[in-house]
Amino acid sequence: LPAIFEPARPVLQKIEEAGFEAYFVGGCVRDTILGDPIHDIDIATSAYPSEIKRIFKRTVDTGIEHGTVMILDHGIGYETTTFRTESGYQDFRRPDNVTFVRSLAEDLQRRDFTINALALRENGEVVDLFDGLGDLHRRLIRAVGDPNERFHEDALRMMRAVRFASKLDFVIDQPTRTGIKANAHLLSKIAVERTRVELEKMFLGQNPPAGLKDFLETGLYRYCPGLANAHQQLSSLLVNGNGWKLANTEQVWALLAVQLGLSGREAAKFLRTWKTSNETIKQVGKIILAVNALRHQQVTPDLMFKVGWPALSDANQVAAIYGWQRSIGDLKKQYDALPIKTARELAIDGRTLIQEGGLKPGPALGKVLNTLVEAVVNGQLANEKAVLLERAASLK
Ligand code: ATP
Ligand code: MG
């Protein structure tokens, strides 16, 4: 067992000593067997939340109605979820009811794909009821049970399939793929925020073109905001080089906006339909500006000042997909050479302009400040108080 599981073993042992079962489950088991890094450990147990709370002194109720309790042990939190089945799926969304059960098999059966339905005992023994190990070996995404039924229960699983295809660089098994094609329209029943998370993870995976290809072939894109008519634009991403990678969600949305040919305003509207944060909308707008500047080889001091370094470096990574990128080192050097990086670094401020330059408060003052900032950024004026005061006087 990898070292990351070590501190959690006593937690599982303690649950077992109290007479219950406990397993590592889900992504951490899958990724361990693949030899990929794992980021969080999930535990499934036959003990009910009340029983977990009796066994451990320090717990936090993180989602007790779903059976999830966090156990705090030596400063680490472990998400522990009671074995459960789900029933009463309506509207093709998450189930209305969860029922706690004592059997691991029932819990594994409700999971989406065979590779996500593995359980690992504290002693290293793997429980594999659906040949998830075989599918890991064959690099296949395969629904647990009948794909049709499983996608009817929860349509988000179809997006999860294309997400894992990219994340793991796996292939979607044929019957599962057929099931997605037949049920793709059900995706429109899913809250856009949940679809968004899976779409983002798809673009951030190991092999985004592979996931994107499945996303297009299965027709899932038709049921995504702003993408229904974008088959052609999206498919040309499949031929732009191969094996491109993105590093964060802002890059994902900037790439989509660029690929769809959206103006800044259209991009903001597009992002609002996906319910991204205002913060993201703002940052993506800057990245789009910078991508266009890279594309037309017009990365001016003005532009760099306006968008800032994070947007510039994100833009360079997006631009690389099209071959428009610059050497990141050169770009950074050019950015670092900016006389000022923010308006606050100007050697003069509004108050000084009023007190020593004789300007009056108001919109005209703001204009003067902007003119000074621009001149300093462009290297036309030294960032020195006396120089700036003199120029301000001439602008009065
Ligand atoms: P990641 O590494 O991205 O977190 P993960 O496999 O842990 O991957 P999660 O979304 O964290 O994915 O879900 C944890 C586990 O819960 C999955 O491995 C799967 O067994 C189960 N699961 C999650 N979402 C669903 C779903 N919509 N339907 C069925 N099972 C699901
Ligand atoms: Mg997880």
C-alpha cells in the first residue's frame, strides 16, 4: 500500500475492531492501482454515522444525511461514508433517497464505472465485483450494470465517462458508448454547474482531445449551453497538434471562447450561461485579449499591463495549441521590464496631484492619472514624482 494510505490504516482497523467493515473506495483505489498520484482518500463502511461517531472522539458532520462523516485523526480528516444504495431517481438526476445498507456489494453496485467500483481493505486486499481490475488493465470505461439504466438514473454519469476518458486516457467501452449516444439528451436535465465541473475536468485531463472526441461523437455537446451548434469549431481542436494540455479552468474557458470565435462580450455571456463566477469571467476576458495579442504578435507594454502576468502566462499556454505561443522565458522578461506593474506603483497619486499639482478632484483627475500611467508603462515618461507633476501640469 502506498505511503499515503499508512496514516489512514489505523482508522480502518479501529472501525473493524468495533465489529464493522471499512474499505478504501473510489478514485483513490483506482489511481493507486494505475500508479497515479492520489489527492484524497475516501472510506466506505458498514457502520452508520452514529456508530462512527461513537467509535471516534473527533468527527465533523460533513454530509450526515448522505452518510458522510469526517473522522479527524492526528490532524488529518478522513471522509467516511456509510454503505448505501440510492433509490427513487427522478428527473434523471441524483436520487431522492439514500438508504444505508450493511453490504459492501450493494454500495459498489450503485457506483458509476467498474474502475470506480473497487474497494481496498486495510491489509491490501482488493474487492473487485465487476472486473474493474480487468478494465483498468484494458484501459476501459465501462458502466456498472446496464448502461441505459445507469444513465437514466443519473445523466451526469455520461459526462463523467468522457471526463475519465480524458483524465485517464482510457477508451469508453462500446455498450457504454452506445448507452451515452442513446441518452445524451438527458444531460439537459442536469444542473449546469455539475455538467460544468465534468467538462472542465475533461479539458484538464491527460488527453483532452480523446475526451473531446467522445464528447462530440456521443452527441453530449448538443445538450451543453452555447455548444449545440459548435461541432465544427470544436472538432478542429482535435487536429490542432496532438496531446495539448491545459493547466486551469480559466485556460479551459479561454480556449473555448477563442475556438468559438467569441468577442469579449460574447465570451462573458457564454460563461454566464455556464454559471461561472464573476472572477472567472473577468480573468478569462483578460486571457482572451492576451491570446489575440500573441496571435497577432502585438504584445505591447500596454496590453501586458492591462492583463497582468497570470493572464499572460495562461494565454501563452492556450496560444500554444495554435502555435501562436512565445517562449515563456522571453515573455516573462518582457513583462518584468514593465516600468510599473500596477497603477499603485506610480510615483504619484491623486492626492499629491491635488495638493501639489493644483488639480481638482473629479473625473478629469482620473483621466490625468490614466494618461500618466499609460505614458510610464510605455516608457515615455520616467516614473518620478517631479516628472509626473510637470506632465500633469501640462495636461490641466
Ligand atoms: P477524482 O479523482 O476526480 O476525484 P473520483 O473517482 O474520486 O475521481 P468523485 O467524483 O470524487 O470521483 O467520486 C468518488 C466516487 O464516487 C467515484 O469513484 C464513484 O465510485 C462514485 N461516484 C461519484 N459520482 C457518481 C455518480 N454520479 N454515479 C455513481 N457513482 C458515482
Ligand atoms: Mg474523488
